[in-house]
Amino acid sequence: MKDLEEIDKGYVTNAYIEFEYHKTYREKFIDPLLEESLWKLEKGQLSDILIGRDFGGDHWYEAYYTVIKVNDKKVTEFNSIEELVKARREQGLGLIL
């Protein structure tokens, strides 16, 4: 839909984003209300159309709309494989390769 370029020069990259890993302390959205909406969704759930805001100087303003779909939701204990290995070694557990 090339005609979208007239209203949004970045329409190709703005139209869709996928992320595989996301932690609660690493914000995906600038708008804290969108971030809150993300964490309320359950696996397989599609959000309503949400209004995203940007921060302009001293106030928030409505800037875009978005829809969020959660394909899967997993809670991970560690931020990296290194953290996992360290924790398992401290527990006296070895890794089998």
C-alpha cells in the first residue's frame, strides 16, 4: 500500500514489529499506558485498537494507533544463558553436553 507513504514516510517499518523476548523492566513502548496494556494481555489475545502517545517537551500527546497480539507468553528466570549456567553451578548442578 504505497499510498500510505503520503501520511507516514516510515510506513513499512512502522506497520509491524515483532519481538521475541521482553522483560517487564525493559520497556517496549515509550508510552507507559501501552506498556501496561501489553502486560495485561494473555497468550493468544488481541488488543483493541490502542492510541499510542509520545512525549513532547512537557506533555504527552496522541501520536499513533496500534494493535497488540500476544502469540506466546513465557516467564523466564534468567536474562541470559550465562546467568543460567552460573546459577546452576552455584546449586551444584553441572551441564550435560
